[in-house]
Amino acid sequence: MIGENRIMNLVQENNSKILLLVMDGVGDIPDESGMTALEAAKTPNMDKLAAVSNLGLTIAVNPGITPGSGPSHLSLFGYDPIKHEIGRGVLEALGINLHLTDSDLSARANFATRSDDGIILDRRAGRIPTEENERIVAKLRENIDMIGDVKVSVYPGKEHRFVAVFNGSGLNDKLLDADPEMTGVPEKFVEVLDNNSVKSMETANSLIKKVQEILKDEEKANTCLLRGISKVPPIKKFDELYKLKACAIASYPMYKGLSRLVGMDVIEGLSTLDEQVEKLKEVYNDYDFFYFHVKKTDSYGEDGNRGAKVKVIEEFDGLLPAILDLGAEVVCITSDHSTPTPMSGHSWHPNPLLINGPYMRKDPAISFTEPECLKGAYGTFYAVDVMQLLLSQAGRLKKFGA
């Protein structure tokens, strides 16, 4: 990327619209069939668009580095993910519309299943329903208010996810997650990266132990994993960087939180892709830039469920004509990171990318799959540069230099 200050000087305004359609985790590797999920899916609409677009592959952070959803989305939005390390706790808290202060420390939490001897059996507590999550959070609220001189608040999210917010003096966020990141291994507790964060570590670990005591009789959600424990960082807003009025159309809190962090307006109350498309149509005249997020491609990738991932891809493909009919000058379909079903988790593999706009070269790629994207005109490049390409296709960047 040319850098935030330089991009601000190059941006110019016009009436063009940009659609960034992110199928979370859609990038894949072949399974025993020899195909990726994109190759296995029937996607006539994406393939038709690919044939008249430019394709490529993007690297979210750095070659061989497996990214979380936060840094990989920041890259797509044009923010250097190394410079802007943002904890998932902040994103999750903002995603459920919490107002955070400088004295708040936020954690993204998973309800999880733990054996009597401290082995993590399921990191997501069987993906309990959201209604069950709300019941369990209410149970915690009845029994947890303060830990020492720190106020502790918990809030339900979707399925197995919830948010914990610690408010007090002397809290710092140089901490390691309390998540072993795999099952069948001993539980982990929060550890410190520097001595200024000892109070935060002790408070967070006390919360985990309290949760285990309160939930000891729960069948699935009998412990919690704390991740991305963090404070709100300073960051330039989207409209300041790009002179774009931006809207986020997403259903999951973390992605809504990330959008709020960079200054996008966030649409609430959406659950299904059909609802997201209808809302996109409704607000289309009100914004210049739209971030449209598809979550379940990632969820099923993490579950190792190839068939379900394929079905979500096909569902999105079926909705694509209605999205394209809106007539945006620039359309981008991509993934924030890859979530291969054979790996059941995020990976470092480059992400498929399609950009359709008015100023394209002839491209040999003919369908939207990883092998075809490898042939594409854009080649393999860093995701942090995607926004520059979208702005250029939209005629929103001036010439650099004399």
C-alpha cells in the first residue's frame, strides 16, 4: 500500500459506487474429491461474472502467516494489519454496539466444554443456540459483578460467543489468549506479555474460574475461553481515508464491530443472506461503498463440513444477480482468509479475488475458482492493496506525482 497519508491526498470524489462482497473463509484446498469447495459448487452467476472480470489471489498478512478475521478484514479495507493490531475483544464488543471507554478491556469469549480434569473437549460448546447463550449469560450476570476493584460485565453474542468487558484502573492489554486452539488438550489461562498487565491477567483468570464454578452443572457450556483481550486503538476512519460514505451489511457481531471501528454505518437486525440482499437494495442510494459479509462459508469450513460450505456458496451465487442488478460501477468478490475444510480452520493459503469494473484488461480466467484465479491478470498480491484497485476502477484516485 502506498500509505494512509498518500492515499488521502490522491482520493477524489465522484458518484461511483463500490461493492465489496466477502465470502468469509471461502478459499480452500482440495479434499479427497480433488476439488475445492468453489470448484465443487455450481456457481453459474459468479462464473459468468468472472469471464468478464479480472481475477487474482490475495495474501491477507504475509506469506505463510495464518490470519485471524480482524487483520484479514483490515487488510481488505486498506489498513496495514501489522501496524494496526486490533484485538478481537474490541471488535466483538463494538459488534454488539457497546460503547467502550479508555478504561475498558474487552474479551471475545467462547463458551466451551471442559472435562472434570481440565481437558477442552469442544471449543464452541457444540455451537449452542443463541437462546441458550442468552440464558447462560443471564446466569453469569446474577453471580458476577466485581472481581476485586474491577467491574465485570458479560453480554451475549451469537451461538457460543459472548463478550466480557473489564472496567477499572491499571488494566493493560499485553496478554496471551486463554484458548488452546484445539480440543483434547489441557485448558489454558491468560498469560502476560509484560509486567504492566499482571492485574489484567489475574482478573481475567479469576473470571474463568468463576464461570467454571457457576456453570459446573451445564452439560455443554461449562467453561469459557477468552480471546483477543484488548483496548480500543486509535485508527483513521474510512471516510477520512477514502472520502467514501460506507455501509456494512453483516449479521455477526465481530464483523459489525470491525466496521464500526473504521467508521462505517452498520445495519442491525440481519440474520439471513436474503435479508442482507433486501437491505442492500433498500439503502443502495444512501452510500458510496458497501461491505457485504457472508459468514457461513467460514463457519462450515471451521467445522470441516464441505457439503454445507458448498451449499452456502451456491446460495450466495443464486442471490448475485439481484446484487449486480443494482448497477454498481465496481464489484469485488473475495475472501478475507481461507478456511479449508480439510484443515477445519483458518489457513495461510491465498484468497480468490474477482474485480469487475469499467477499466479491465483481457483475463484468461473463465470461472471463480482458486486455480482460475491463479491464472488471473492481477496475479498474487497483498490484500491491503485491494482498496487501491477498487478506488482506481471507480475513478476515485488521482495521478501520483508529476
